[in-house]
Amino acid sequence: MRRFPPERIVCLTEETVETLYLLGEDRRIVGVSGYAVRPPQVRREKPRVAAFTSADIPKILALEPDLVLAFSDLQADIVADLARAGVATHAFNQRDLAGVLAMIRTVGALVGAFGKADALAAGYEARLRDIRAENEGRPRPRVYFEEWDEPMISGIGWVSELVGVAGGDDVFPERARNAAARDRVVTCEDVIAAAPDVILASWCGKKVSPDRIRARPGWDAVPAVRDGRIVEIKSALILQPGPAALTDGLDAIRRALRG
């Protein structure tokens, strides 16, 4: 990194964008992912330079970033291209709530705002504790979270944990520990056997069709289908491992489980 704190940052995923805005450090952002929608003004204020697994490398280089923030092995090729071009990068890999909170603190440290970041993360930790405590002793519905429909992919770590915080029990907790989507594939028979009381669906950027879920063979016997408890949660709220999931995403899960 050519200077500290970095004055020109490109964020290749949404959660670091939102974190920098929440820290009051958004002036440093010079380019974002096309999936960045929080806060709403980001789409007006910052140029889009990447999708998720692809990026416009010449456009990023033209922005002369001091630092590029990326996410996971899914962006490894982008990171490699930037590193070869001499750009400093930091690739996060958070897959659970502890990782999300660490990401917030790390972003703060990278821009010389650790105190603000630590306070932000501590506030989220307190909120998670309070919401978890609210649900102690209450009945816990069994929840199937569907991240994709063809093939059916169950929820990742932070989603599974948030279901627990909100007062439910993920029916596939062992799969949630797997980072790769291919390791969280489930079958119709798996879900029927799990008998979830609630189905939460967020199809990673495309609209959920409850009718298609209901029409799956044998699913009329699934309690969630029988009782009409199929709820869509917008991808931007829950599938980005950052502040959105800890706030609006968690609240969406809570509403669904109360219903």
C-alpha cells in the first residue's frame, strides 16, 4: 500500500462498501461492485467497476487505488490480476458471524478508524445477544433456508447462525459449515425428511417463486408448505456477509419466524 491510511479504495463486494459508509469513511471509495446497493446513494456516488466474479481491471487501474478490498476464493483471479499489476489488495473470507464482526473491525483498522469500527461491531454484538435472549424459552420453528433453487442449496454459516439468533433452528446446520455452495446442495427428499416449519428463500439475485417451491414433488407434506410459511428474503439483505445481514436481514428472519 502506497500510503496509510489509503485515500483511494475500490470495493469489489457490497459489505465493505456499507461498512465504510457506516464508519463515515466513504470519501475514500473510488469504485464499487455493481451489486453494491447499500446505502442507496452509493449507486449515484460511486462508479461501478466489477460484477462479482469478474471485474474491469483496466478501469480499476485507471482509478489508481491505494487498496482494493475483495472477498473469498471466488474473486481470487481478480485479486491475482491486480497483484500482478502492483495493486495492494485485501481479500476477506468471512463465512460466519464472528468473521463478519472481524471484517468490520479490520476494515476500520485499514483506514485508521479502528475505534469507530470497534464501537460499530460491539453494537452489533450487543444486538445479537439481546435478540437471542428474547427468544430463550420460546418454541423454536425448524427452518430451511434456500440460497438457490436449481440445484437446491441450503444456507451458509452466517445465515444459519442468524436463524438461530432469531429463534429458529436450521434443519441443515452441518451443511452450513461448508463454505462452497456445492457442499450445501440438498435434495427434495432431504428437505421432506427434515420437515421444516418455515422455508426462507433468497435466490441470490433472482425473484423467489413460492409456487415453484410448493409444486415440488412430495412437498405438500412439508409443514412449511402445508401451512403457507414460505417467505422470500431479498438477497441484498441476507447474502452479503456484512452489516445488512446483521440488521435488516436478521429483522426479516425474525418477522418470518413470528408469522
